[in-house]
Amino acid sequence: MKIKFKITALFALLVTIILLALSISVHYFTALQRTETFKKRLKGRANNDGQLFSYLGDNDSSRAFLYHMDSASAFTLTQKSVAIFNYLDQPVYQYNVPDIDSIIPNKEILKQARLKHEVSYSAGKRDVLAFHYTDKRSRIIVVVAGYDADGWERLKDLRDLLLVCLFIGIAVALAVGYAFSLQLVKPIKQIIHDVNHVTSQNLSKHIQAGSTQDELNQLANTFNDLLDRLQESFLIQRRFISNASHELSTPLTSISSQLDVTLQKERSTEEYKQVIYSVHEDVQQMQQLTKSLLEIAKTGSQGSIELSEVRIDEVLLKVTADVQKNSEAYKVILQFGDFPDDEKAFLVFGNSDLLYSSLRNIADNGCKFSSDHHVMVNLLFEDDNVIVQFKNYGDTITKEEAENIFQPFYRSANASPIEGFGLGLPLAKRIINLHKGDIKVQSSPHTGTVFTIVLPSLKAFAAKP
């Protein structure tokens, strides 16, 4: 069942319930008003008969006069009946219009009338009032009954009118509800239409959000944000695959070419060794590239890494020792700030191997691109964060380059003479982001190039609710 029909049905049902409740209430209170109004008429008639009977006395002439008076006013009260009982509950006067049964109340009703002064009840279609009339001369119970023809007719007309209004209201509710549902579903249909036309090759197409700031507008904007992220991910993936295929094809082409040339004729032992050494270098280069690509792929899944408490100072000590093994010219100078009293303030929650890989890549890059192959590493603790700074005095990184150096396979013009694939910094950034941290770079001719890594400490994680 389509949502527009559900909305229409729900709207019509709600209006029907409201109209029905309103109609029942109007009919109920009108019926109460009819009963009360007719009761006042009966009470007035009972009071008049009681006064006349008390004034004239309990004799035949007074009964005849009272009968004559009731007969003369019978047309004002349909199906009129009057009965008067003395203090011994004996009937002393009765009047009934032709073809109408007498009203003979039981002793309990007469008793209640004396106690409550008046008692009303129904006998068939007629309303009955037992009225206790007292004065200096008599104490009598006057029972008056009649049929409220006008009241019941007006109540019937009201009931018919309410039924007609109810059906008209339901019809109007269905029409208005359907129009309202069409208007409400219109932007949803537009969203469905736009989403159906979005493909992996057409992620730039956005959903029309409209001008109203409602939940549907928020839904459309959420879809648009998702499409932007998907488009960016696809672009990065395509660029990554393109660059990776190019970088992998280079050593493979070199190996293939060298082997083809070598196999064209017999070579000396020394020539074969030179070819093997060259191929070995290309294989090592390809092995290192493949390892970097696998590490980047590994960091793309947060659920696949094992997390534990890690001391950054111990990781940095290992990084310093391993980087300096790569070359005798490399030198890493490690400085520690004041350690906080709380042990949790200098521990981070993460993966030791990945953090080692990230920090080593940055330190190794610093030594490579620094003119003196030296890197200054500062470990600081501030505001429940662990801060690691790598400083070198290599070529200045421009603002444009700073925006791209964390992209896979990106290499600046100054970096072309130095071996590498452009994967170290992207891998480092991805690992830092995986650990809820941040990495920034600042570079100038006077202060050198500084990479700043900020990681939340274990104390920061413990403070979260």
C-alpha cells in the first residue's frame, strides 16, 4: 500500500473519529437538555394540579373540576396522565387521555419522592415525574406523565443532520487528505527519481532538496553529503589504482626488458651478475611498493586491527634506532617533555605496529629530504593529548604541496631525485586518523618543516562517558 493512501486513510480516520466524538457529544448533551426541559414542564403541571387539588379539597366536585382542567389542557401535553396520592399512598385522583394506560408508581417511588421531593423516570416512551407537593392543608404526591413529541422530533432531526454532516465530513477529509498526501509525497517522489538516476559514473548529480527546512530537506542534504563522500572515495580509488598500476608496471617492465636483452645472446659471467643485481634491485623496489600498498589497504578497515595500550616514547625509541640503521648519515635527535604524573596521560589506545610504521615513515622522510639528514623529534603532553613533532631543514613545502603530500603516489618536483613511491605520508595520515588523531605540516625557510601529530591519550578516552 502506497504511503499516500496510508496518509489519506489515517487523515480520514482521524477526522472521522473527531467528528464522530463531536456528534455523539452534541447528541448526548442535547438529549440531556431535552430531558431536563421536559422535566420542568412536568413539574409545572404537577405543581399546578397539586395547588388546585389542595385548594379545592378532597371531594367529588374538586375532582370533577380538576378533571375538566386536565382535559382542557391535554393538547399541550401528549399522552398525558395525572395521578394524585395521599399521605397513605392511596390514589385520590387520576386522569388519562383516551387509549393511554394509567401511571401507577410503586411504593418505593412514592417513598423516594417524599424523601427527595421529586423523582423522575421513564415508562415506555413517556417521561414520568413524581412530585411531592406540601402546604398547610395537604401532603400529596402528584405523578404526571407525558410524551415529549416536539423534543423527540427535534432530537431525531438533529441526529439526521449529524449523520449527514458526518458523511460529508468523511468525504471532505478523504479529498483533503489525498491532496495533502500528494503534496507531502511530492518531494519524496522527487528524491526517489533523483536517486534512481544516480550511478557510479554520475555521482555529481545531486538531489533537489527544496527550499523548506524540514526533515525531507535534511534527508535530501544527507543523501547529497553521502554522494559527495562516495564521489570523493571513487575518485581517490581510481587515482590510487591508476597510480598503483603505473608504479607496479615500471619495475616489471624494467625486469622484462633486461631479461629480454640478456637472452638475445650469450653473456659473460660478469654481465649476468650485473643483470641479476639490477633485477634484484627492481624486485626489492616492487616488494617494498607492494608492502606499502598492503599496509594502506589494511588501515582502511577499522575492525581488522588489534588495539591495546601503547607507550609512544617506547615506539619513538624503536623508530629512532631503526631509522638510523638505514644510513650512517641519518640522525634522529629525540627529546622528551615533562612526563605527566598520571600514567594514562602518556599512553595512547591503538596498534603499536601501525603507529610504529606511521612514525617511522615520517622520520625516514625527514632524514631523506633534510639537507643534513637530521630530524628533531619532540614528544610533548598537553590537554590529555600526546603530541609528536618532527622537524627538519629540507626544502620548503609550499601551501599547494602541503594539500597534496598526503595523497597516495603524490611526489613534489623537489622529491623526484630521491627514491620513493609517495606512499609514506598517506599511510602515516591514514594510521593517525584511524587512531582518532590529526597530522599537520608547517614549512618555512626560517623555521624548517615541522610535522605535528596529535593523538588523544588514554586519559582522554577514559574521561568519555
